[in-house]
Amino acid sequence: MAHPNVHLITGLTGAGKSTYSERLAQDVRGVRFSIDEWMQTLHNMDQPAEMSFDWFYDRVQRNCQQMRNVAEQVIKIGAPVVFDCGFTNRAERTTFADWADAKGYKARLHFIDIPDDVRWSRVEQRNREQAETFQFEVTRYMFDFINSIWEGPEADEMVRMDGVVINLADQRKQA
């Protein structure tokens, strides 16, 4: 079986997607694309005073399209790609899976499944420390909002994309 050349990292806020995707990119000798980094660099300084989901989501989708365009160039030279884009719902994951299928790439979905209390504790710590993976402060409202719109991967998605589930015990082993 061929090794995946497209890795999709999904999970809720504070699950550890950025840390996991950085490690994975190193392990597979690939290139990581982080939506938080792209948004911070390209758009966050221009956000309206009254933040709206539509303003944010439109820019996320445009960035993801550009990431796929650049990823095609990376894959052509033989390196895999790791997308740290949240993938909050099935439609977002399907867009990337359909793109990979159409290009003849092998995709793998990595679902980081961590309990809410652990994730919120991590977010609070990240907000306080503002260390390596910090891009912007995540408020409790933002955390709860993402929880409210989250659609976890279904069994058929996991099968289609040769999915793996990463839980808290797995993360502790990797640390």
C-alpha cells in the first residue's frame, strides 16, 4: 500500500493539532500548512472591530484553496503535505478528500480526539504562555462556538481516508 502524501489533521480547539502536525511533518519529511498561521499573517490585522463568522470563514476557504494549489507543487517534487486546517465539518474534509482523489493522491485523516476539559485547560495555558503554537487568544466564547458547530468524522470518512484516531494516551506516549 502506498504511503499517504496528503495528511489532514482534524480535532477541536486545543486538541493539539498544531503540535501533532509539526511532529508529523518532520516524521514524513513533509511540508505543513497551518490555517492559523496563514490567517494570522494574511488577514487578522485587517479584521473588523465586530468580528463575524462569515468574514472569517470566507478567508479560511480562500486560504485553503491556495494551500491546495501550493501543495500540488510540493507533492510534484516528492514531498508529502500536512494540512493543519481544523476541518470543523464534514464538508471541509470532503473538499480536501475530493481534491486528493481527483489528483490521484493518497489522503489520510488524523482525528485528534481529546476531552473538552483537557482541551480548555490547554487553551487557557496557551493563552497565558503565548508559546510556540500561539497565534491569537482563544476566548471561552470562541471555544464553545467551535464546539457547537463541530461535526466529528463519521466511520465512512475514516475508512475513505485511511483514518487514524489520536487520543490523550497516544499524545502522552509521543511527548
